[in-house]
Amino acid sequence: MDYKLQVGVQSHLEMGSLEDRSMQDLHDECLHSPETDARKNQTTYSNEPLPFSDGRLPAGCNNMIGHGVYRSIKTVVFSNKLNLLMPFGPLAILVHKLTAHNGWVFFLSLLGITPLAERLGYATEQLAFYTGPTIGGLLNATFGNATELIISIYALKSGMTRVVQLSLLGSILSNMLLVLGCAFFCGGLVYHRKEQVFNKATAIVNSGLLLMAVMGLLFPAVLHYTHTERQYGKSELSLSRFSSCVMLVAYAAYLVFQLKGQNDLYAPINEENLDDDDDDDDDDDDDDDDDGGGGGGGGGGGGDDDEAPEISKWESGIWLVILTAWISILSDYLVDTIQGASEAWDVSIAFISVILLPIIGNAAEHASAIMFAMKDKLDISLGVAIGSSTQISMFGIPFCVVIGWMMGQEMDLNFQLFETATLFITVIVVAFFLQEGTSNYFKGLMLILAYLIVAASFFAHEDPTSANEKKQP
Amino acid sequence: MDYKVQVGVQSHLEMGPLDDRTMEDLDDECLFPSEMDAQKTQSVDPNQHISVSGSLPFNGNKMTRNGVYKSIKTVVFSNKLNLLMPFGPLAILVHKMTDSSGWVFFLSLLGITPLAERLGYATEQLAFFTGPTVGGLLNATFGNATELIISIYALKSGMKRVVQLSLLGSILSNMLLVLGCAFFCGGLVYHGKEQVFSKATAVVNSGLLLMAVMGLLFPAVLHYTHTERIVGKSELALSRFSSCVMLLAYAAYLVFQLKSQTDLYVPLGEEVNQNGENLDNNDDDEDEAPEISKWESIIWLAIMTAWISILSDYLVDTIEGASDAWDVPIAFISVILLPIIGNAAEHASAIMFAMKDKLDISLGVAIGSSTQISMFGIPFCVVIGWMMGQEMDLNFQLFETATLFITVIVVAFFLQEGTSNYFKGLMLILCYLIVAASFFVHEDPPTDDQSKQPGT
């Protein structure tokens, strides 16, 4: 969830009050608003228990722990309407135990994962408040798409490398076309008098990274398809692994570049505003580093001025672990039943992995991107959509290749010609649309229609290699 | 012919008298200049004649003959290009008398050219009377009516490959040759400075072209990687679905364009009354005078369309014979020869506008035409084929799809800067040479639906 950090960074560049509005906007789905307001009033109050709860929680009295746990659960679990989907998780496990109906289990686990993914992002951001901008940015950059990565790792363990490739590809495509298109479209409809603008530089940097990822994916595929490998079967794998390491280095450099760029701005700003951050440093507005894994809620304690963390550091960590565990369990069921679901619904595995899985999995990000676009904060929407795509393509995919390497699975970067061509043309189209720096409802509609064409193509597409996708016991 | 509507729009953004000059420039190939001047002074009169010609059937014979004579003079004799008109009937004659497919093909091609230009003219004239919205729609649909008519005839004969190739060739020639010539000639005339054009329009059009390429790419790749679910069926179903999506996108594009124009129209419409001719509501009439009445436009439209259909029939019939006679592949004829000669009029006007430093209009002619064919013409033919029961799909085969892809990328790249000079024009022309050469050596892999189905 990069955008939350962007919001945190931009608070130093724009008016501070914008921040509180954003936080409240994000929580306007909150079920128990009085509690949230009460907690907001407790922001300064919550600063004090921090040193208290850090080291001494185990030693605190039971009453305090019980109360803290209850409050924590209420904050994390009950404060989001999306969490109504949470019972579907255990329901999926129940159905799996009772019946052998793979289609239902798959669908229910999918629904169950969605709120968990959103809460995982929430917990990550909360934790980022306490760890400072650098590690916070790193956390977001890594865990931002943790759900997809967890699903992929489970699929890798089962030897279903094709599902991994397809689901990651689908995630990139849906972020670039569907989420971005919906954001442009809805924002354009709301603001149809004018053209919305966004930070061109950020968009271009991300487009460049996406193009580089396509390059990394293209060479193994072309090598394989033209039958011009030196050692058939081996060369392609080695090339993939080498390219993956290179791409990971590139991604690391990207993070360093972003954080360094922000730090150079941070130091002078922090000295200027010790109290509140509602100074508009307009000359820094055109800095392009407020995207991606950028500096947490603020340097040092600066973040607490604008965004109050709602749960303590230990709570964040614990929730992170709990949510990750839950997601892992549900992912296991998901991966197990994907073949059964494909047969039950009579759609190809390719279609499920590329289209269905990412759409439902990304539902929360989708909703927030649209919401930010309708509030004319297109930069944040862009951060959600394109930043996520960049992260998956430059970090997620190579990371899975390396994990596969360690596991002994032959996961490579050869996504087969059809998928690679799809990614290539999509990246070009999106890069082209973004380069202007403006948006309107027509562009959004174009992107959505392009996604329709992509989805239809995958519906008509029979994956040649999925025949050999058997789950290894 | 989007550019004329653009001219109508731009008249509100630029100086009024520019338009009268424009009309005169377009007619400076006129054979009877004195009549033209007389007609220009009569420009106010046609408005009166509108109400008169509505009752044309009831007037005296003398008035009808006079009106018909004037109409014929305006439409038929006012353009040098119309010297080619006799070639049409000549082609039919030759076809009846000899068996030489090559000659018939060539003559029908020459005969179609002036008709295509006059069709565009009649469409613009009609657009004056229908208001900006419907006028824009008319231009957007009939702008490439010639290509569509030829394609529909080819579809009826089951020659879907010719359809694909001719539409592709039209896109390529518009994007590379017409645009390149326009840039080149304009750049030579204004070699001191760089000509600029509206970047926003160019970028929107490039985006649409890219989306069209996307629509064409998937069926081709699906077919080529043999990854269809149901061989032969999936690709067709995908093509038809994509065509509907593309038509939807084109409709949205029109809506978007017209909406943004209307937002500009309203405030300016009140200012323009300072121009010489003051009319009440129809904005277009204030700056450009329609030369023929509304009914005349429609009648001429119908006549031109009928003539073009007849000649297209001969064209499609003899394309195979011409290919044998001249010993060039059908692909080359469809992709290179047909569009060049068919588009000659648009070609000439694009160059002319560029040399008058009105690059936006040239761009509208060239790129707008490409967009129209790719986002409307091609999907439209797929849908028409669907209704006819012909298996026309979006799989243009790998070579053609790759050509279109690389061309769109090159052109989009050239356009994104918003400036032009003779060097860019030269590059585009040379690119077209390469494309033409590639198609000269390209043998289209034979498919079984190439033979003309009997009984048409």
C-alpha cells in the first residue's frame, strides 16, 4: 500500500490538514466512528503509553492487556466494512472439510483473502510509522503486494510454476489497465470540466521500469521460441535466474534513489517546521520522489504530527504475523483447488489466474484508487496502480524466480509468447497514455476497454503448458 | 474528411476571413473561375434557395433545369481532378469489349479517384445544413466511405484477405505517405522555422491507433501461437468481441470530441457575429458558405455512392486478373497501389494545407483518417462480415500485424513532440518506401477463401 506513505510524504510538501482529511476519508467506511474520533483525541495520549507498552506489556496487569487486546481487535478488525467478508475464510475451510466441491472452496477462499489482504496493508502502514521512513518505505515496498507473493510461494511449493507466472502477470495487467482505467474514468467523470493532472516524472520513471521488466521477460521467451538456446532447457533457466538478480538489483537501486531523493528534501524541511507541517513548499512540489517506497509517516517523530498511528508498534507487528498466517492458510486452499475450480466452471486455468484472481484479490486497492481519483488526488491513485505494477514486475517476479531457485523449482522468466506479447503491448499502451501527465474520462474508458480485450483474449486462450501442471505431493 | 469540420471549429478560434481564403484555395483548381466568383457573390443567395429548392419539384421547368445545371457545374466541373471522371465509364466499356483485367482495374481505379473526392465534398456540404453534431458524425462515417464501399464489395465476394489488406494499406499510406509528404512539403516551404501542431489531438489519435493495434494483435498472436481453445472458432469470436469493443471506443471518442467542442462553441458563438455574413443560429454558415443546397447535397451523395459502388464492383472483380497481368502479388496491389491512388485527393489537400502552415488540418486529414479506418472501418467490416455470414476476423497474419505495430509506434513517436520539419517528413516517406518494398517481396500465404465466390 504505497499510497499511504505517499500521503505521509506529501504532508510535508502540501498542507498538513490534507492529511487528516485523507485519514478520515479512508476511514469513512468505519463502522464505529465515535470510537475513531475518540481515538483521534487520544493521539497525544497514545504517545505516552508507547514506551510503556514496548517493553512492559508482558508485565502489565491483565486488565490493561485485555483492554488493549479488545481495543486492538476493534481497530483492526471491525473498523472496515470490507471485513464483513472475513467469515468466508473459515467458511472455505469448513466447506473443504465437508464437501469436495473445489469450485466453492476456491471462490470462498478468494473472498476470504480479500479483507485479509487489505488489513495486511493497513498493519504494514501502521508499523511503518514506528520504523522511520527508510525501513517504512522498505516495508511497504516489500509487503505492498505480500498477498500475491504468498499465493505465489505456495503455488511454487506445489510446483505450479505456470500459475505463478500467470497470476503475477494478471496482477500487473489488472493494475495497469483496470485499476488505472477505473481511476481515470471515475475521476474524469467527477471533474469533467477540466483535465486532471498528475506528476509526469513519477509516471515516466515507473513506465521506464516496467519497460525494463518487459525486456527482462522478453529475452528468455524469444530465446526459447526461436529455439536458439545454447543448451536446450538449461540456458533459458540460467538466463532467467541471472536476469532476476539483475532486476532485483535494479529495484533496490530504485528504492535507494527514491529514499535518497526524499532525504535531501527532508533535512531542510524538518528544521523549518517543528510544529505543524502546513507550509506549502511549492518549489518542492515537482519533486518526483513521493512515489513507491518513499519515506514513511515522517522522519523521526515528524510523522506523528500529521498521521496518528492507531495501534501500537507491538500490536502492528503481532497483527502482521496473524494476518500473514491467515493468508497463508487460505492461499494453501486457493492453490489446491484452482484446478478443480477450472474444471467445475469450465474456464481455463489461464483465465482464472490472469483475470479472476487478481481482480478479486486487488479489490481493496481498486476501491481506494478510485476514491482518491474522485478526490482529485490522482498522484496517489497512480501510486497505487502503477507503483503496484512496478513492484510486482521488478520485485515480485524476480523474487519468485529466486525463491524457486532456492526451492529447486524450475521457475523461469519465459512466460510463453502469448503472455509476453500481451504484457509488452500493454506496457507500451499504458506508457504512452501516461506520458502526457493529464487524464480524462476518455483515457480511462480506453484503458478499461483495452482490459476487456485482454480479458477476452485470455478467455479464448488455451494455455499449452497447463496440461503438465500437476500438483506435486 | 474530419479536417473540414476542424476548419469549421477552428474558424471560431482563428480569424474569420481565413476561411473564405480557404474555400478559394481549395477551388483554385477551378476550371471556370468566373462562374466561381459569381457563385461566391451569390453565397448569401443559397440560403434563400434553400427554401426554394425545397419546393423544387413544383417550380417551373426552367428553374429546375437552371438549378440542375448550376448544381452540375458546381459539383462536377469545379475541380480539375474531375478530368479523370470519364475513366469510369471507359472502364466499363473496356470490360465489356475486351478481357484485359489489368486495364479494367487500372481504369476503374482512376475513375474512382475523382468520385471519392466529390463524395467528400458532398459530405462536407451536407454537414453545413445538419449542424455540428450530426455534421461531425457524417464526416466521421463517410470520410472513408470509398474504402468501406470497396471493402463491402470484397466481403460480398468472400475476399476477406483483400479487405484486410486494403484497409491496412489505407492506414499505412495515410500515416506514412500522406503525413510524410505534408510534413516534407510544409517543411520545405517554411524551412526557416519549425511548424507546430496541436499535440493533444495527435496524442489522442496515437493512443487510439495503439489501441487498435492491440485489438489486432491478440487474435493474430492467439492464432500464431496455436493457443486457441477451439481452433478456428475462438479467434473469430474474439475478433467479433474486440470489434464491438473498438466500435464502442470509437463512439466514445466521437462523444468526447463533440462534447469538448461544444464546450468551446457556446462562448465563442456570440462573438463571431462581427464577420461579414451574419446568420442566426447555424455557426458554420457564418464563416463558410455552403455552395449547394441541402437536397442537392443529398442527391449528389447518393449519385456518387452509386457510381463508386459500380466501379468498386469492377475493381474487386478484376483485382486478381490485374495481379496476374502485371505480375505483382495481390498483397502489393491491395496494400500499396489501391490506397495510394484512392487517397490521391486527400493526399493533395493535406500537402496543400501543410504548405499554408495549417498543419493541424493536414494532421486531421492524415492521422484522423487512419484512426477512423482502424477504430471504425476495420471493426465495422468485421461486423458487416458477421451479418453477411463471412468469416472476416481481426487476424491480419503476423507480417501485416507486425508492420502495423511498428508503424504506429514510429508515427506515435514522431508526433509526440508537436513540431514538424522537412526532415521528419522525409523520414516518414522513406519509411513508407521500406514498407512498400517489404510488401513487394511478400507473398501472402494462400488461404482457401481467396477465390471469388460465384453468383455475385
